[in-house]
Amino acid sequence: MRKTTQQAANAFMASKPFKMSNTKVVVHDYATDGTITQLYLHDNIIAERSETTLRITNAGWPSNTTKERLNGLPGVCISQKKGKWYLNGKEWNGEWTTI
């Protein structure tokens, strides 16, 4: 796992702001919804978490870097075979999915 991926994943799970190269973590504190933490790659949200939910997407960019960043998150295992992505063993189209 790349250093950027590890640091971004740690910041994302701890709800701490982070920015390195093309990756950033943004934390929003809402009075009604609590804390929402978002993981960005090239200004596209690829993961979002609240206190109870973790959701991911490839944001329309099925790149190796997107896969690397998402695989850094707990409960996420993305693999690729013959150009198709698999999320935790099941074919995945990259759309928003709750983990």
C-alpha cells in the first residue's frame, strides 16, 4: 500500500482533514446529520462515511489509483479480472455502494 493511501485512509477513518498530491479528506460537521467525512481523488468523491455508514464509488474512473485508495479502507477489497471490477468478491459497476 502506498504511503499516500495509508495516510489518507487513516485520516478518513479518524475524520481528520488531509491533503497530499491528488488525494484529500474533507470533514463536514453538520448540526442535524453529525460528521460526514469524504475522501477525494482528483476532486471526485470516492468514499463517504458518517458515524454509521461507509459508502464508496469509483466516480466513473476505474483507474488503478482509485482502486488503490479504496482498497486502503476497512472492509473494502477490490480486485479486477478481464477488465471487470469485483468488490468483496462480487462484480461491481463502480456505483455508490454501502460497505
